[in-house]
Amino acid sequence: MRLLLFALLILGPASVAAAQPAADPTQGAPLPSDDALAELLSNPVTTAADAYELGRQFFEARRYEAAEQAWLRAFELKRDPTLLVAVADMRQRRGDAPGAVAMLEQYLVERPDAPDAESINVRIATLLKSPAVLLVRSDQVGLAILLDGVPSTKKTPAELEVDPGVHIVVVVGDGKQVGEQTVQVGYGELRELDFGAQETSDVVVKQSEEAKLAAQLTIEREDQTIRRAVISTGSIAAASLVAGAVLGGLALRQDKDYQSNPTKQAADRGERLALSAEVSLGLAALSAITSFTLFMTHKNKRKRERETARLQIETRGAGASATLRF
């Protein structure tokens, strides 16, 4: 009995240890730092497969810049064009549209007979149309923003989509100009603009009298066009309603005549009158709805424009003053 207990004590822990699954030696292994990665990639012993595997691990860890660096090294070693598409995917994921376009264009150069050339060209064209984004932030939230002299409906912090080119962003709060920045952005570019408290700028955005007059003329011209459209569609609705009522009355009278003297000619005439009355009434309803929609849409548009802050900035020495009107 003592021998049996001794054997169980000796073999028991060994059997439990043998039943545990073997640990994966690579599981949980820390990824190399940026400096270590650069050293690994520059090592002549590192192959394209090694670089690709490193890129895959960094990609899974969402360290996209390191993954891009590893995959570009793998491309240098093996010249596999598909790696360029993978790098383009990562750059687009990070919001770097110009960098993604560069990789896709290089892919087409490296692989002129690419079977997916058509879809790659469509993707490039789509990226080239993507607007730039200005991320405007300030120490104090809820400040007004002017973009190229035009008040924005958004307040800080805000994302503003703009066309590629040069733009002037002014942030105003508490009756003072908080700051101003002039930036140049490309398609698909994300630019972060941070405004601290009470920064000043020598560049002033002010709408000229000519621009104000042109804007006012545009508004008056648009108001006149909408007014004419509302009157025209309303007149059509009224005329169609009268015509439908008259034709409906004639159709009822023709129906009474048919009841007293049922003939094929009377039946056909009654059907034509009834159909014409329905068409006129339908046209009246459609015209009335169109007129009402035009009126309310234009009215709401003007209301939104009146509620938009109009900022006038005047330079006074090194600072600036601002007036908010609603």
C-alpha cells in the first residue's frame, strides 16, 4: 500500500504536466521597437518573407506605419507588386489619400499587365476626387469658425471638408479673434489646426462691399425666381381645380342624361368627361404640392441663413475685434 501511494505521488504531477497543452513560443512575444525594426530590415540576412511576416504582425497589432515600412522592404527584396496595393490600403486607412495614390500608380508601373488595372484606375480616380479635411480645434469648445471669409455652421471642434488648395481659417470667440491660420492642403489630406487662447494674426478676412452687393443681388434674383415659380404652380393648381370642377359637373349631368336615354354615344361622352375631370384634379393637386414645397423649402433656407452667424472682423493694431449677429 505504501509503494502504491509513493508511485501516485511521483507520477501524479508528471501526468498533469503532460496533459497541459504546449505553449506557443511565439505567442505573446513583444514586437520589436522602431529602432530594432529598422535594424532588422537593414540586416542582409533578413529575407523578403521575413520582412513580410514582420509587416503582417505589425498590421495585426495596428501599428500601420511599421507594417508599411516592413512591406516596402519586402517589396525591395522581392519586387512583388501586390505588396504596393497592401501599402496603399494601409495609407488609405490612415487617411493618406496622396500616399495611397502614389502606391497604386507605382503598382500599375511595376505590373503593366495587371488583371485588376481597371479597378485600380477607378480607385485612383475616386481618391483624386476626395476632399481635404480640416480638423479645427480650440482650447474653448463652441467657438465660431470662418472658412475663407465665410461663416461656417459648425463650431469648434469641427471637421470641415474643403477643396484642395489654400484656405484661411479664423476662429472667433467672446467678441475676440482667437486665432487665424493659412493652410495649403491636397486631395484627401487631413490637416489638424489647433487654436490656443487669444492668438493674433496680421491677416484679416473681410468681405468687400462689392462681394456684399453681389451676394445681395444673388439672393434677390433667387427670391424672384422662386416667387415666380410659386405663383406659376399656384396658378396652374387653381386653373386645374376649376377645370376639374367644371368637367366633373358636366360628367354628372351626362350621367343623368345616360340614365334617362342610355346610348353608346352618351356613355362614351360621360367617360371622357369623367377622365378629363380626374386628370385636371390630379394636376391641380400636384401643382399645389409643388408650389407649397417650393415656398416652404425656400423659406426654411432663408431662415437658416439668418440664423447663421455673420462675422465682421476689423483690424485694430495687432489685435482684432469681432461681432456676432444672429
